[in-house]
Amino acid sequence: MTKFLLTVHVLAAIITIGPVTVAASMFPPSARRALAAPDDAAALATVRTLHRICRVYAVIAVVVPVFGLATANSLHVLGSPWLLTSIALTVAAAAVLAALVLPRQSSVLAALDGTNEVQEATAVRRIAGQLGMYTGVFNLLWATVTVLTIVRPGSTTGA
């Protein structure tokens, strides 16, 4: 059962968190391109698609920690410091995504659509710049979680 849980956990991480990190990283430069060319329907469609990927896959990614906790329970490592650190960093990454990345993506998209009070181009560029920073923090948190869960201090794998 442990191998099944671990397999689902790893596959879910690859299939859900991978696309969010890539789409979130692509969003700020795509938004700047769309802002620079307001009549470019393809640029706006790209920004919409990237935001949709981030929103949808973020919700589906909830299965990653669920199966991760089930795997940790099966391996009897729930109290391990590396796992507790990974859990804390996972919560932090989710908070960055939910509180900082997705709302700012929505604001930029609404401004590009003309449905937001943030109409000034410089304000949208500033928000897009912030998005780059927050996305970098989000990606760094996930990279750290990945390293912790692969290397696992005290691992019995001998690696």
C-alpha cells in the first residue's frame, strides 16, 4: 500500500504542481506583452489560459499533501523534522499562491479586460512585477519541499 500511496503522491505532484509553477512563472511576462499590445487577442488569450491553469491545478493539487500525509503515515515518519518542515513549507507555498499570486493575476487580467478599477498601465506593470517576485518565492518553496522529500535527512535509502 505504501508504494501505491507514494506513487500517487509523486504523480500528483508532477501533474498538478508542475503546471502551476510553469504557468505562474509565464504569467508576468505574458501579462506585460498583453499590456504592451492591447489589441493583441492572442496575448490576452495566453494570459487568460495561464491564469486558468494556475486556478484549476491549484485546486486539484490538494491531493498532493493528502497522499503525502497518507504515505508518511504508512512509513511511520509523521513526526520527523524533515516532514514537519516540508508540511510547513507546503502550507507557506499554498498561502503565497492563494493570497499573493492568484489575486494579483486576477487583478491584472481584469485590468487587461477593462473590468477592474486598476486601469493605469503603470499600476498593472507594477502588479506584474510583484507577481514575478511572489511566483519566485512560490517556486523556491516548492523546490525546497521537493529536495526535502527526496533527500530526507536520516533516510534509510543510503542515497
